[in-house]
Amino acid sequence: MKKFKYNIFDKEMFIERQSNSWATFYQGNEGKRRSAGISIPSEIREKDLAQYLADICHEWASERYPAVERINTK
């Protein structure tokens, strides 16, 4: 399973590739996860995630937070 972390217009989200589908989560400070409720079509490729997230979450954008950025995790 591949795991990714994104800053989507100042909202941190975890995205996992589970078999042939994507799952999205928010993670609290105590480590508990809850669904982010964002559906990502299975045909979206890893390299296209940031653009897809920017397209569907553009309402969250502001002058202060104008971009979707992948956060490197170890």
C-alpha cells in the first residue's frame, strides 16, 4: 500500500492507494484517522493526484493558501 501526505490549501490529508482504489483521511493529533470524504477515481495516477485534488477542492483556496503540495514523508 502506498501512502501520501498532501497539504491541500492548508488542510493536511493522507491519501492511500489500497489495491485498485484511493482512500482519503484526516489524521488527528492523537493519531486517529477519519475519512476525508473525498472520492478519487481509481484511474487517477499518482503523478496526477495534486492536480486532481486542486480541481475538486479549489473552494478551499485563498490568497494565503493558493496551492496543493505533496508533503514528503519518511
